Amino acid sequence: MELGKQRPVVYVVSDSVGETAELVVKAAASQFSGAGIEVRRIPYVEDKETVDEVIQLAKQADAIIAFTLVVPGIRTYVLEKATEAKVETVDIIGPMLEKISSLTKEEPRYEPGIVYRLDEDYFRKVEAIEFAVKYDDGRDPRGIVRADLVLIGVSRTSKTPLSQYLAHKRLKVANVPLVPEVEPPEELFKLSPKKVIGLKISPEQLNGIRAERLKTLGLKSQANYANIDRIKEELAYAEGIMKRIGCPVIDVSNKAVEETANLISSMFQK
């Protein structure tokens, strides 16, 4: 590009963020050796007055307008007014909307910003999963205060898999193991009982689960961890803590993780 010569300008116009159109413009510009394209993004365009202003600016700068406008009225207005002003335009999303509509035999929603809401939803899910990992098994009591839900119960009542499953429903879940020899974190008793879910299980089923767990670790099934008297002691202690908190309690005996998670999710929504 010659010294002092103004760089070519592309106005990116969108009824949402405008990032999609800008990426397309930059991707196209990268194919030209001297592409010193200046991109001027105009997001959240929802009225004809703004369209008029952008077209006037584009005309003055001898620029083109690339747009992603899903609302038909605004899109048509841009095309009409740009044609009148002899300003070149590129409709980035319109032709694709028409082709997909023809393919699916459905009308578009014509709702700006949906893709970014989907992205936001995705990031909320990732954040919830990271939260579940960070505050698993009572590792950090600070997670109790920050959580949407806190699961409590003795060892092997599916607290960890439930936390992960609920994270996929965008819920930040911490879990705290209840052990007779260890006083639960004081933060647990400061929460609203509605934010805490107690998990209970039959002594016989827990005995079988723990015995299998010991086998996979190469340990003897007669260890105190799988002793039925010890299990009953733990369950009685946990029941006392749950009554002290006043939280709802779910019996996870013979329930799949998915079933319990859906039950918890329904309780939370209510």
C-alpha cells in the first residue's frame, strides 16, 4: 500500500455482536498480500436511523458493508438504501438462512444473538464442571458458600458422579463426606437447608458397594470400611447431621445416578 494512502474500509454491521461477520471479513482479507483492510464493527444495529448513518459513513469512506442481520425488515432496508447510495454490500448470513430454511422446510427464528447465548450456555456448563472437580469431597469449604447445591452423605453414596452429572445441567455442586470422627464444615450449617441435599442408602447395599470397592483396590473385604456395624454407625451419624441441617434427603438405594440427578434437578427448579 502506498505511503499516505487510506486503507480500504469494511463496515461490519450486525444486530448482535458482529463477531461472525468480522471473522469472515478478516479471513477473506488474509488471502490478499497487501491486505491492510480496516474493519469498523457496528454491533447491535436495530433501527433504520443507525443504518442510514452507517451507509453515509461507508459512502464517504468509499467502503463496503458486510452484514449479519437476521431481522428481515432491517436486512431489506440495508440492501435498499445501500443500493440507492451506490454502496457495495455483502449479506453474509442471509443466503445461508434461506438455504437452510429451504432444506429444513422451517422458518428461521429471526432472533439476533442466539449463537452467543448458546456459547454462554456452554461456558456455564464448563464452569460448573470445573467447580464440581475443585470442590469435590469437601476439599475446600469455601465452595460450600459458592455452590448452587451441596450434596452430603457417607462415602460411596454417589456424591461425586452426581456432582458431575448435575454440572452438565449447569448447576454448581459441591459435596461433603460425612464421617463420625470429623465435624462437618461450619459453612454447611449457615446455608439455607434448601441448598443442601442429603443422600442416604441401605446398610446392606452400601456394604456390598464398599466390599467391591475394596476388591478393586486389592484390599481385604473384611476391612472396617466395609464392616456392617461401622456402616450403620456412619449412616446414623449422617442422618443426625441431616436432621440438624433440616435438609431434604434422598434415598439412593437401587437408584441410578441419572435418576437421582433428575430428581435433584427437579427439586432445585421448584
